[in-house]
Amino acid sequence: MNKEVNELRKKFKEYNIDGYVVPKNDDYFTEYSKINRLKIISNFTGSAGLAIILKNKNYLFTDGRYTIQSEMESGKYFKIVSYEKIINCNLFKNLRLGLDPKLFTHQQIKKFFLKHNQIKFISNNLIDEIKTQKVINNVPFFSLKDEIVGENSKSKINKIANYLKKNKADNLFVTAPENVAWILNIRGSDGPNSPIPNSRLIINKSKKIFFIAEFYKAKKLIKDKIINKYQLVATSDLPKKILTLSGKHFIIDNKSCSVFYENIIKSKFNITKREDPTYLLKAIKNNVEIDNMISSHIIDGVALTKFIYWIKKVNQKKITEVDAQIKLEKFRKKSNKYLYSSFETIAGAGKNGAIVHYRANKDSCRTIKKNDIFLCDSGGQYKYGTTDVTRTICFTKPKLRIKNIYTKVLKGHIAVANTDLRLDNTGNKIDKRARKYLNESKLDYAHGTGHGVGFFLNVHEGPQSISKLNKVKIQEGMILSNEPGYYKKGSYGIRIENLVFVKKDKKKICFENLTLAPIEKDLINFNLLTKSEKDYLFKYHLDVYSKLSKYLSPNERKWLATYI
């Protein structure tokens, strides 16, 4: 890593800069990318971060989820700083910082750098200059049938065209690939954990579209008549194409439209910067999508339940964290609808469980001990659905102190699950319910309580979330995670995560569980639970048993019945 840093610094004089900024994202602003320049320069593997390399010092900015992990992976050569502190940070006062304009939005640059720094746009990425990255993926995009997604692309384009007319705009530039995927009902294989088609889309108010991708990626879509050859624009031709478009007003997504493209559009059009309306449209799932997600969670629940039974009751050998995650993957692979994991499995035993986004590897992983608290966060991409679930497991009688904390996390989890969404209908209000019982003991956790989840797409999606600052209204059809936790550095981690969807039940608007898997009862201090909380657990486990038992062996069924 130090070698790459030194190679980068050699270029500072050539480009007349004092430092260089390296974000986690690629030019499609996706969370999971096959190109990871931040890892190359810093060794950091987390999903959110930004490095700034100066002539004699290096900084890595990341959030509370990665405090321990970033120190372990990058602390030798980088000073680790809280992500929030980068905002107009005067650590770099009066310095000339170079960056790739394809990897940043104007919003980010204004927020992070403009107050104290000079910015120099360098069109050729300097990380690519010092280490060539060859990512060859010739797999073409594919389409999903209307009966799988529940709404055809024509209907979706109509909605966006109406949005443009309402807002007196001529064109919308859709730069987030997951939004393109949703609008056209297509998927791809350009992300390591999501069926992402790296592509862009321009839609005008007359419902005319231009699909920006390479021919070899789009050829199947042309054959299936999802798009025609006249609608296809090669990425290299996009700047020219933009300048030929008619109209005066262009809407761009402030979260995923880079400075590079914004400057091109600005040279001819009036720009309105706002969140792409597709995010919200995509977040509200239709009945077909919900039904497919329910089916996927039954398959996933069987695999996870079999795994929990195996690791608690069957396995008598000393196994490592990697052994455990391989075994879980094998259970998932028994279904022919399983494709791959929706993110890299987090399998942390003992102190590793306290690293919120820990990644075990075979060279340094921990052997799981009898007294360990074991945290396992995993998920899958299925035909057709996306799962994400965390269970915390013990193998012997835990200490009362740990049981008490686990129970407070569970009480928060139940409080979220039982939210009356007519009253608390925004993420920030629901988040308070999750933290209440931990906060009473002056305990907390440094991540949000829940994130939006895509339909056979990204495991993390917005605009909805359950977090301290999110004020997006939670609406019928949205899918979110419910995952409060607690992490004691150097000792253990606790998290309980289910996915839920929002439904109307008579006059109520409430959460309904998607995830089906037993919640560790050996970690619960039942004396701390109210009758209604005990009733919730009973009903939840009864639901798990009724939906999964027929897919389990007699011994597994007998064991699962003990949770009721």
C-alpha cells in the first residue's frame, strides 16, 4: 500500500497539485463496484469512505460503522477521521487538491472542499495511472418479464414523463444504474453483489428515451425489443449526444450525476438539481414485487434456520468464521433460485463481532469458541428477490450482563416492528423507538437502525431509511431493514435484523416481517420483556414454524418448535 501512495505522490508535481482525493465509488456511484480505487491506495475495504493523499500525510474519512475496521486495515499509513469532519475541513486549507470529475458530484465538492481549498479537475484518474485495473465483463444485460416485476416499462416511463411536464422540464438524466434497471425492467452483472446493469438513461417529456451503454451489453435488449438500435448511445458518444438534444430545462440527480456530465449539460441547458424521482417510485413496491420478496424470504429462511440448527446443535468440531460462512452459503445454494450473496457475509465471533462490517478471511479469521457470541449478517440474491438478515448466536450460557444488553436490543427491534405508522411515519421518529431501551442504560450504536432494500436489486436503497436524520415518509409498499445493535469493542457484537414491508391492515399502516428465522432465545432475559413483547416473540416464532417446518428435517422441526 505504501508503494502505491509513493507512486501517486510522484505525480503531484506533474499535475501541479498538493494532494489527491480518492473516493470509494466508481463513475456510476454504486456502493458495490468491481473497481475499488480506495482499496488500492488505502487497503480499506468498507463500503463508505474517502482518502486524501497529501505530500507528507494521508487521511481516510469514514463513518462510525468502520471505526475499528479502518484502524485495522489502514491505520498504519493513514490518519482515520470521522466522515462528518470532512465537511469544509480546514485540515487542507489553501491546498490545491486534484480529483477525477467523473467520480464526484458538484454537491459533494461544494460540501466537502470549496470553502478552504482549490480544486483541480484531472480527467485521467491517477490511481488508474499507477495501477491499471482490467475489469472485463462481457455478460449482456437481460430483461425481466412484466409478470415478475408487476409493471411494464411503458407505464414507468409515462410516470416520469408526467413528472417532467409537471416540473416544466424537458429531459431527465438518469445516472444511477439501479434506477435505469427499474425503469426498463432490466438487470445485469456489473456489480459483485447486485444484478446491476452499468448504464444511463435520458428520458424526455415526450417519452423519448436514449439508453447509454455499450452495444455488446445492450444487444440482447435490442433483440428482445426492450430498446431499439436508434435509442442506443455509446458511453463515449454521450457528451456529443447531450448537445444535440432539444429543450431548455434538464433535471439531473444530485446524488449520482458527476461534475463531468453536469458541466456538459450546463453548457447548453438550464439545470435543475434534485433527487431523481425514480428513487421514490422504485422504493414503493407493488403487490407482485412484495409477493416475490415473500417467496424469496421463505427460501432464505429455510437455509438460515438449517444453518442456525447446524452451528448450535450438530457441529461439534472447532470451526472458523470462514467455515461458518461457507456452510451458510451451501445451505442457500440448495435452492435453484439462489444466485449469489447480496453482500459479503459478516461472520464475526467474539471481539470480531464488534466490528460492524467485519469481513473474515481464511488467513486471519478466528476459530469460533464455545464462549463466543457469534454475529452473522448475510443475505442473498434470488430469482426474484433480495434478502438481508442478521442473527446473534451463543453456544453456552452467557453472562447476565450480555443477556440484558441483548434483550434491550431485542426490545428496540420489537418496538420498531410494532410501530403504528399513522403516528411515527418517518425514519427519524422510528429510530428513537429502536434506541430507547439502550439509551436508558446510556448505551447506543453508531449506525442507522434500518435501510431501504431493493427488489432483486441493491440491498441498500433510498430514499427511505430508519435513522436519526431521515425524514422521508414511510409509505405502503416500502421495504426496510430493522436492525438495532450494540458493540463492545474487543469483546462482542449484537445485532438483530429482519426485513419488513409496509402494509395497510384495515385502518392500520404497519410493518410486516419478511424475514423468517429463529431469534436466539438463549440470549434473552425474559424478565425484562413485557407481556406484549413476549406475545410478539411467540407469534413471530409461530409464523416462522408454520411457514418453514415442512421444509425441515424431523430433528430441525423438533428444535424449531422449542422457540414457540
